[in-house]
Amino acid sequence: MKNHTHNAEVDQQSHIDLEDNWQEEAEAVMIRYCGEFSPFLVERAKGSYIYTTDGKAILDFTSGQMCSVFGHNHPEVIKAMEKASKESIHLLSTMLSPPVVQLCKELAEMLPEGLDKAILLNTGAESNEVALRMAKLATGGFEVLGFSGSWHGLTAGAQAHTYAGARRGYGPTIPGSRILPAPYAYRCPIRHCGGTCDHSCLEVGMKLADSQSVGAPAAVILEPILSAAGIVDLPEGYLAKLKAMCEERGMLLILDEAQTAMGRVGSDFAFERDGVVPDFLTLSKTLGGGLPLSATITSKEIEENCYSKGFLHITSHVSDPLPAEVGLAMLRILKQEQLAKKAREQGAYLKAKLLELKKTYECIGDVRGRGLLLGVEIVTDRESKTPAPELGHSISERCLELGLSMNIVRVPGMGGVFRIAPPLTVTKEELDLGVSMLDQAIQDCLEGMA
């Protein structure tokens, strides 16, 4: 039996050991869920920075796990947490509180007709689970199409339509899962386009899906900008064409805006650019500003259909008051600080800076994205587009040494793509600093290879 005897001296020594040998301590007691942990221990976070226990300030160009969209520990988020902690934090799942009802109401008011009713949940995976369950219940079908390179979560239903990774070794996925080629113009999936997508991949993909169908269509689930696939933006007109194809087949359209909502791409929601209203909108990451909060939103008609069929989704933390209070604060911040407008402006400034770097370095094959969700693809050279994953990884490590957190995704067949997503509250000075560190990191890595 483990010895759990404690005293002040033991507690103090444990703290010292954690400071000195925290990596060994972590690996001894934690399930390693992400490969390797970052090589530092974080003491606190504020705005665009995280601060380590050894006194380093690291500029965060990933907004945490893409969630702290308005910066770490925004004062209004802290106030909302304090308010909720004095009222109610958690309730029985059937019990509602004012912030839950108000957040659903305000979301419906922000969104177009057809996105009228919401359920508040915890994670992006759960919000997609609810959308998939409701789509199957409403249509009576079970066949679901998802994009190559997509990431919708790792719970069973969401993972069945996550094609960016984490598929091997976990057994069979849910029946009816089908794949559509993502419209990745830089590396056309059907070797047809040369940098400008004409939607041929969609037509080919749908034809293949039709040939595999057993006659039980349910839904298509997609991200308006595929993140784990390397920041692949749907070309204009694509979403409207896909929606029409869904309607022809009796399929519902699920739009996963985990990373693209709340002003991130220069508008409140990414789908607004295309003028297409999905049947389901799922929100997560950015909605909670760092807290576990997500939402699934659909039409009155679909909700009524599912309700009449006995729809059930009771989880431990559905409709919790505390995260709902934070969600209300996030909507206020978005509006009051005009952060969608700021994302457009700062995103254009940052993209121009990255395109300047592209002129300097042959290893930058492509710069793409919208607002403050940008991708930089690393290759051996622009002519061949040969993937250079090791170079990309080395640049990422050097950035971290210099004080810049830059997330790189490594998708098979690609050279690695930096997902650049600083908080929308980032300053031009911070953007300049980040680009200068990226510049230095690329230069250092290329010199090291010479």
C-alpha cells in the first residue's frame, strides 16, 4: 500500500523535487497522451504570453490549444468565473440557470434563421457527437461523409470522421464512415488543379461516395478551414455547391467551427463569408475562451423532429452554469472590442509579413488562411514542393528556444505546416516580434543544414 503520510517538510521537499525534476515526475504519474510534453513547466499565462517556472516569457502564437482566442486570462473572463463561483457552478442536468438560457438566446440572435436552438456541452468532440446523433435520428440514415485531413475529436463518433490521424490500432470505426477529398489546392488530391480549386475534387468525391452508399444517407461533417490538414480553406463557392449536393441526397450539413468562430477568421463565424446556413453548427474551443464549453446549434424543425423521436443526451456537465457565464462574457468581449474587425486587420498585416519571409526563404512553399488563422507550409523548395517534415520540426524547436510557441502539424505527404493563431488581442509589436523570431529560426536551421 502506498504511503500517504504528509507533513510540512515532506510537502516542501515534494515541491522542490517537482521544480527540479518535474519531467521525470510527470512521466512517472501521467498517461502520456500527446507524444512528448513541452520541455518547460508553465507557471502562469497572460495576454499573448505564457511564463515558465524558470522565468522565461514565451510568445504564444497558438492561443493555448487554439482556445484562448482573446488572450490568456482575459479580465472579463476572470470576472465571469468569479461571478459564477458565487452563484452556481454545477447543477443536475435537467436543471437550467439564467446564464445557460441567456447564452443560448444570444447565440440564436447572432446567427441566421435556421440556427435557432442550442445545447451547451463541454468539448468540440462532444458537440460533434450531438450533431451526428441528431442528424442520424432526424434522417433515419447512418452514412456520414468527412474530409481527408479533418479533425473532429477522438470520441467514438467524432473519431470515425477524423482523418488527420489517430486512427490506427483502435479497432473498427462506426459503420457508414466515408471520406471526401479536401479541396487542398496547393496539393490537389486528384492531381487536377494547379493552385486554384475548381471543385472537381468535390464532384469526384461525391460520385465515389454515391457508388459506396447503401441508401442510408445522414450527413456531411466538415470544417470551413481544415486545421489539422494544414490550414486548408474552402474556396469561395465550394460550400454552396456542397450544401446543394447534400440537399439532393437528403443529407444534413454539419459545420464544425471549433477553431474558426468568435472572430478568428475576420468574421464572427467563418460560414458568413459564403452565405450558406448549415443544418448544424458546432462551436467549442473559442467559445469558452480557455474553459471547457461547446455548443451544438440547429433549426427548430430538426430539434422538433429529434425531440418527437425521444432524443437523449444527458452528460455530467451539460448546461453547467459556470462555463455558460464565461460564454456570455466571450460574446460581450467579441462585440465590445470589435475583435472580428481586429482579426481582419491584424491578419492582413501578419500575412503580408509572412509573404515577405516567403520571398526570402525557398523552404516556405505556401502561405494561406484567413484572419488570424494562417498556415505556412515548409518544403525543400517551391518548384518541387517536396515535403520537408524534419526541417519544419527543427524550425518549430528553434522557435521555442527563441521564445515563440509555434504549432506545426505533420500530415502524411506534406512537409509540415505551421498553424499560426495568436490571440485576437495581439499587438502589432507582438506580431513583429513573432515574425522576427520565426525569421531567425529558419535562418539558424538552414545554416545548420549547410
